[in-house]
Amino acid sequence: MKRTVVAMSAVVLLLPLSACGGDAEAGGSTVTVTVGYQSRTINTVTAGTLLRSLGSFEKQLNSLHDGVHYEVNWQDYATGAPITAQMTAGKIDIGSMGDFPLLINAARGKQLNNPTRLVSVTGYNLRGGLNTIVTAPGSELTSLKDLKGKKVSTSVGSAADGTLVRALQRAGIDPDSGIEKLNQQPSVGASALTAGSTDALSQFVAWPGLLAFQGKAKALYDGARLNLPTFHGVTAREDFAKQRPAVLEAFLKAQAEATDYLNDHPVDAAEKVAKATGLPAEVVYLYNGAHGIATFDPAIKPQLVSALKKDVSVLKSAKLTGDVDVDSFVDDQYVKKALGAAAYSRHLATKPAPATSEAWPEGASKTVTFDSPSQLLRYLAGHRDDLRAAYVPDTTTGTLWFADKAVWVADGDHLLPFVAPDTARAYVAGHGGARVVPYADALERAS
């Protein structure tokens, strides 16, 4: 019996080694690279859902030819918090999440002596339009001031929570005592809004757009009113990055390929993400389309780093982190090498595409763009039965929204869309003769 056990042990020792990231030995071994992502947080698709669908990371790993067999373990989560927990435990090598969770990722990594680094960006919005506060379709709430004393669902520590806190402060409402905040996962909060057990929901992409598209919510506050950048990014364990720099570079090259694919084929990319997530493609395109709310670029732009530093105070006031050394957390050496120094400089200088009205005809592989919302409305009036979706940019913030869910204002011959009613009212107050009109009236006026 003892001889049998010894023999079996010897066989086990001869088997190929398999480990997470940098823990595996080289030379004929198998290295499992574990990637944590959020499939339905579609602002991260170039480092998650779309990247996985295209198989770009696996192709890049196969091209290393370093004598190692690589396997990718994709782990899907609803928010960034569990990704951080797994990263600091050494069980996830690379993860993607929003700006506020990234700061918590940095703080937890340092606290637990397993530091992480921000190595690239997925999608961003320079005004903050990725986060929206919504209410039920029949709600009588029309502004942030109406939230005082109400129940509001959000995910504490998320970018959407940061938007809620800042928006309430600007409205003169204490974010701690002025509302009853419900700390809930996005799906739970969405269900609570539908059931009437919460008055409003503050969430990140793609929940507000999804609920509006489904007719289960209407926008109360456009996060772009804050005019503060918000973004999602890629974080990697420092020890993994140092032990396996070629693997991290392969990931970032794959992310760049996925970014190019999304930018070159926005409709097809939306369809791929929709198929992988179960989200309607029309909702995916709202955020990830050619003129969508999100702009995708892996470069870590100075404006985003500056915004990250401003976010620290919000998390500190909520007692979710202490001080965070953002400068030491940001590490763009890997993405700079993956893209090339000259290309990286060009990426840093690029700006988001201008907001544009779009129509997505049924069966079309491309959308139709228009010079103005009024032109789009005239088109819609004659194509009501063969249209998948229509999108318009908010007149004030540029945030894209569904044309039939927007708040419309008639100002002389101009028909102007807004995401939320308070933004529309602010415009009307400053423009004599302008008035809010129903969507059906806007269509009639344009036709």
C-alpha cells in the first residue's frame, strides 16, 4: 500500500503545473490567467464581454511562444466589489470596474499587502453621463429636491452612489440624513423600483437605459449635469504584472483590438454584447454606439486621473476608504508598451465624437445620422414601423437618450431633447417662449 501511494505521488508530481497568474512555473507548465469582469456593466466590454466574445486575449497568449500553455478563466460578477475581494486574495489577476470601485480596489490592495495597479481605461464620459437617477414611470418626482425624505436605491461605493451623493449635495440635501438610502445590487434595486418599494434608483450603465427602454423607469437626473468625468478601467495585481508582464501586455493588446472592433463595427459589437449578456442590443448601442454615452479608449487620460483624485473625498466621507495615493496606483507603462509610445500619445490627445442624433432601422447593419434632432423626428414620422431605436443627445449635456423617452422642448422652430425634466425646465426658464411638449406633439410638429 505504501509503495502504491509513493508511486501515485510521483505521477502527480510529473503532471503539468497549473496556477493563477504568476504563481506557475515556466517550462512546459500550464498557466491559468484569471480575469474578473462585469458582463452587464457594458462600459467594460473591451476588457470583458466583447473581448471574450472575440477571443482576442487567447490569440495574443498563443502568439507568445514562450513554452507555456495558457488558459483563461473568465469570472463574471455584477459589481466591482467581489472582483476586488478575489484580487486581494490572489485569486484574480486582472479585473475591470468603475472609478469608485477602482479606488476601493487600490485601498484594499494596499491594506492587505497585495497592491493593485490601474493599467488601462475601458470606457469613459467626460461629463459623468454614464450614471443616471431614475424613478418609476408614473412617479410624481420631477427633480432632485423631490427626493428629500424618500427611499433611494443604489450600490454603496459605486460610481452611481458617487453621482447620487454629489447631486444631492448640489441640491442642498444631506446625502446621509436627507434620504433613506438602500444599499442594493443593481438588479435588486431595479426590482425594488418596479415593485414600488423604493422611490428612485441611482445606477450605472446599463441599468438606467435598460429600465427606460423597457418602460419601467424614467430619468430624473442626468449624471452629466455634474460635469465630472466618470470611467471604468482595468486593474491588475502588482505581483502578477511584475511576474508576467508579457501576459499583461498581451491582455492590453487584446483590449486595444476589441476597442478598435467596437469603434469600427459599433452595431455588430452591440449585437455581440447583447447575445452574450441578454441585454437588448438597442440598450447596448445607447451606451457603446458610434455616438454613445461612453467613449472607448485604453489610454489613461490626465482628466480621468484628476477626476479619480476628486473621488477620494467622497469615499472618505462615506468611511469606505482612507487616503488613496492615486499617483502610485496609476501605472500606464504596460498599456503604453502594448500600444506603442507614439500611438499612446495620439490616444491621449483624442477627444470623444460629437453627440449626434441617430436612427437604427430594422435589419440595418448601420445607423442613420442626422444633423439635428428635428431632422431625426421628421425621419421618424415616416418610419415608425420599421425602426429598432432612435437616439438624441441632451441639448445641454450631450448625453444620448432614446428619442421616445426624452423630454422635448419646442423653442420656436427648434425641437430640443433633454434626458431629464429638470434640465428641460432649466432651459425653458432661460428661453422666453420655449415650452415642454409631449413626444407625440414633437413628432407632429416635425412632420
